[in-house]
Amino acid sequence: MENVLRPVIIVGGSVVLTLLLGWAVDRLLRRADRRRPDTPLWELLRRGRVPFQVVLCAALLRGSYDRTGVADTYTAAIGRTLTLVLIAATAWLVVRIAAAIVESSYARYAGSHRDAARVRRVRTQVTLIQRVVTAVVAVVAAAAMLLTFPAFRAAGASLLASAGILGIVAGVAAQSTLGNLFAGLQIAFGDMVRIGDTVVVDGEWGKVEEITLTFLAVRTWDERRITMPVSYFTSKPFENWSQGGTQMTGTVFFHLDHSAPVLEMREKLHDILRECAAWDGRDWGLAVTDTTPSTLQVRALVTAKDADDVWTVRVTVREQLVRWLVEQHPYALPRINTGRAVLSLEKPEPLPEHVLGREGRAPRTGRG
């Protein structure tokens, strides 16, 4: 009877003590969160109550399992299992605590700074730091778990002796991975690209959605995701429309007839912009930028607070100006003039009557 009660009392007591301590710690964190609602740290630390309870229970059982009276044949296996659980739970708890501290620091920084570019930069750095910490903790925990096995401990000396050769082989084999890893750190602290930035890579326009230690994801305007190694942004040129501010200037080009009413177009452009909510009011303009034998190139210049709004302003201006020209000034649209070619300096032959029309002159052709 004693052989049955003793394990039940020890295991049950460890579980009950774990639940009580976990409840007490959670209660203290709730009270601290109510006292300091402006700091999300205490609420974030509550996410670690489960790994905390696992660590506490595994530690209590690890220290008292040899008093349960279990046969010696199972003692070593139980002790090793509890040790592995304790190491894994400790790593889990460390990751949760580090994530709570990092996220709390970022939340306080974002709440006290209104510079969106700086906030995105800190967010990128915080995300990568958190992932580096997670990777380091996972590697250390895995190494500690492997060292609990006698076979790995015995092989430790030979592994250290051959560490140089293994390091060279691993470096050559993982050259691309290591390059992306260092490129990710360079992006995080070099402020080259941040989460939320608007970029153009390989002719694709989109926003940076995620940055990890090895790859970067860009969400395009049509909801596609482009995933590329972070080393791309350290080895090739790319456009970052959010660097140095989000304000942008856009252009709209029109190819019109030489008789186009440029002055009236300029006034109509201003009327369109005043009714467009995406225009930020900084600047606008309309000018003739080029001429060809058959057309006039007119450029409309508009501004907006970011890339999304400048796109909206451009398409609005293009659509409404073209519609206005069609309705009010159709003669200003580009046309192709045709006529008989004069092959010599002699007086050209008169055109036939059906070409001249009733008024005795050649009619103008329609729009091309």
C-alpha cells in the first residue's frame, strides 16, 4: 500500500503546488497590470504562465522522483525524461519572457513617437532580434538535451577536436544560408528596408509584409506575395518609396492634337484635384513637355501623401481629363491626317469631286 500511496502523494503534491504557485503568480501579474495599464509588459508576461507551470512541476518532480520508491530499472529513464522536459520548458519560458519584454518595449516606443518611418524601423529591428533570441535559445536547449545522454558526453572530446574541420565544411555547405542570415541583420540595423515600406523589386510594386533572418516577403498591389532572399536587398539595387518620407509626386501624360486647349486643361486639372480627396494640396501643374509632327505631349503633375494616394490621384486625373476632352473638346484628341503625296515640284493634280465634298475642300478625317 505504501508503494502505491507514496508516488501518488509526491506526484499529486507537486501538481497541486504547481497550480497554486501558478495561480498566485498570475494573480500578481493581473494586479500589476491594473496598476500600470499604460505598460503592456505584465499582460504579456501572463502568456508565460503555462511554460512556468511546466517548469515548476518538472523541477519538483525531478527533485523528488527518487523518493517515490520506483524500481531502479525505471529511475534512470524517468530522471532523463524529466530533465528533458525541464530543459524544453525552460527554453519555452525564456522565449516567452523575451518576447514579452521586446513587444512591450516596442509598444511603448510606438506610442510615444509619431514618426511612422522610425516606428517601422524599430519594428523591423525588434522582430529580427526576437527571432535571433528564439533561434539561440532553441540551439542551446537542443545542445543541453543532447548532453544528457552519456553517448554524446563521451563523444564531446572528439567533437571538439574536429570542430575546426566541421566548421569549415559547415561554412562551405551553408554559405548561402549564412549570407542571408548576415544580410538579415544588416537590413535590421542598417535601415535599408523596413516592414511596411513601399518598394519596387524586379519591376513589381508592393509593400514589405514580413522580414525574417533568411527571406523577405513583399505583398504586391494585386494581393500576390513575392518571397525572396534578404541577400537580394544587399546585393542589388531596388526602389524604396518610403525611405526619407512617404510623400510622392506623380505624373500623367497625354498625347493630344496641336490645337488642344492647354490653358483650359490646366484650369480643369485644378478643379479635378480640388474635388479629389487623395490629393494632399502640396503641388500641381500642367505643361507641354514635348511635340511631334502629329501630337502634343502634355504632362500633368500631382502630389499625394503616399504611394497609394498618388496612384489614386493619377488614375482620377487621367480618367476625368480624357472624359472632359471627349465631351467638350473632341478636336483636341490625337488624329491621323491623310492626303495624296506630292512626288515632284509640279503643281499637284486637283482632287476628285467626291473627295472634295460639297464645299469644294477636303474634309478632315476623324480621330485616329
